[in-house]
Amino acid sequence: PSGGKAARREAQLDAMLLGAVLDETDDEAEYKKGAKNKKGAKRGPKASKAVGKADGDDEAGGGKPANLLPALESALLAFRREISDLDGLATAAAAHLYPVLERKVAGERARLAEAGASERRRAVLAAQEALAHLSTNVGLTAKAVEAVAAEETLSPGQLESLDKALLKSVCAEWLSCRLRCEALAAGAEAAEVEALASQNAPAARKELMAKLGSGAAKEALQPLESALTSKSATVSSFFSAATAADAAAGDPSPPLDKKREKAGLANARAALREQLTVESKPAICLHLVAILLEIDLNGMLLSVPGRLVPTLLDHLRPKLSAAAHATLVRYQGLVQTSLVGGDAGVEVELHDSLETVRALGLNKGEV
């Protein structure tokens, strides 16, 4: 259709669409310009062909996305069915509204990109903070293991078990976190990196290593898996290898000087005391007490798994009174009995002695 009546009807519908669909009341000047151009626009199949040609397609690599204008046209028809009364109006209106939609899409993409960048920044900062914390802990652990070996208070078998357990815990956590940092720096997807690093397993570390691509960091860090898992691996040898790898990768961790050592022990002490204050499970309570007493009485960070609590109690014997040591050893026996299915009397004694054990941990071995 042509003529003034049809043009007025088209302009009226266009105005409704702009106001109701996109709420672009501030774009009156742009709308008038589009409406003026639309009076001479082609209608019907030829109009669709002309619009499609102007739009371009994905293969041509330019113009408007081929699937966006039809989607916009369908949305207009669904919103105002009467548009279909005028042949070609939906197509022309979609072409007219496209710049507004394009700006909205571009703005949303920019918002999402900024949100993604912020999320990545948070992930990188969290990984760096965790690595700094673990680097201090690995240094403290290596120093503690060397000191325990020099004291000769534990048997060779106990020393070996202690060393292997710390390799699988704090040293493995450090390597996973180191690879986590490098993978994020290489552009790997943050959520996937976090999930892999949290597994703290050889297979997960292998996947993280693959995300490093090539370069000095990957070349420097590759030998550390062997330094961690080989039969001859020790905490001391791993710490030396990790320090050398950090330097070779161009991102050395700060040295464990007196200030960092003091701060690391203080942070560990505070975290253990906070957890011990509220812990109600006997086995976990005894575990926390043993690690905390190693810090308070020996100045050593030995975050061993629960199965090695008896080893820590043996190591603490010279620093505890006979009564305190006997109390902890007795409690350890009750915990072991309870874990394999003790009777009601064992559970009662565990409950009744819990506060005494807690007090020994919070008061440096004294009740």
C-alpha cells in the first residue's frame, strides 16, 4: 500500500513499537529520521530481499547477523499482530529498529565481558594469596622436618612416615596452587582451573600443566611432579626443587626470613586456636591440639594427617609434663577405640575428657 494514510498508519505502529518494545522515548530524532526514510521503502518480497542483501550473512563476514533481523521481525509480529495487515511493515520496522537493538546487544556484551574480567581478576588474586600462604607453609614444614630429624626423638620409620605424609599434603597443595596461578595467567577458564586445583591429585595437576602451553614456566615446573612423587622424594628435596623452579620461571617466592617465619607461625596458631575453641568432635579436637602444641612448644609447623597424631605425641613428650602427655596418649587410645566401634563407656569418657584435652591445647600443655 502507498499514500498518506498508509504512511501515517506505518508511522503510528512504528512509534508504538519504539515506545512499548524498546522504551526508547529519548530517540525521537532518530525515529523521525527513520520514519522519513521508510516512506519510500520497498514493500513485500522485494523489501525482504533488499533488507537481506543489506544485512549480509555470516559467510560474507560483514553487515548485520543473518539470524538477528528475522528474529526481531518475528518478535514484532508476536507483539503487535496488526503489523501483518501492512505488507512488508514488519520487515521495514525490524530494519529500522535494528540499530537500537545492536547498541543494546553491544552494551550487554561489554557488561558481560567486564563481569568476566572482574571474575578472572578475583580468581587470580585469590590464587596468588593462596600461593603466598602455601609457600610460607612449605618453607616452615621443610625447616621443621629437618629439625625433627636432627633431634633424633623419632625412629627412622616415624620420620619417613612424617616426611611422606607432608609431601602428599602441604607440598602437593603448593604445586597444585602454583600450577593454578600459571594456568590462570595463560588464559585458562577460571572455574575449570579452580576445580582441577582443588582435587590436588596427579591427574588434575597433569591437566593444569597442559594448560600452560609452552614457555619458561612450564619448562621450570614440569620436573616438580617427579620431585613430589618419586620414591626418593623428601620435603627438603622438594622445597629445594620448588625454590629453583620458581627462580627459573621468573617468579620466585619471597625467602622465608625471620619476619615471614614468625608471621606464618602466628597465622597458623591463630587459625588452629579459633577452630579448637569451637570443635566438638574428639578426634578432630585431639588432632588440632597436637599440631598447636608443636607450634607453641617447638616452634614447628607440622600439619600432618590424623593418623600421625601418635607420632606428634611422641615428639612432644620431652616438652610436656608426664601427666599432660599421659592424658593425651590416653585420649588418643580412646579415639582409636571409638573409631573402630567402641562401647558406650568409651564415648562417655571421650565426652567427659574433651574439655581437659582442649585446655591442654589452648594453654601450651598446661591445664
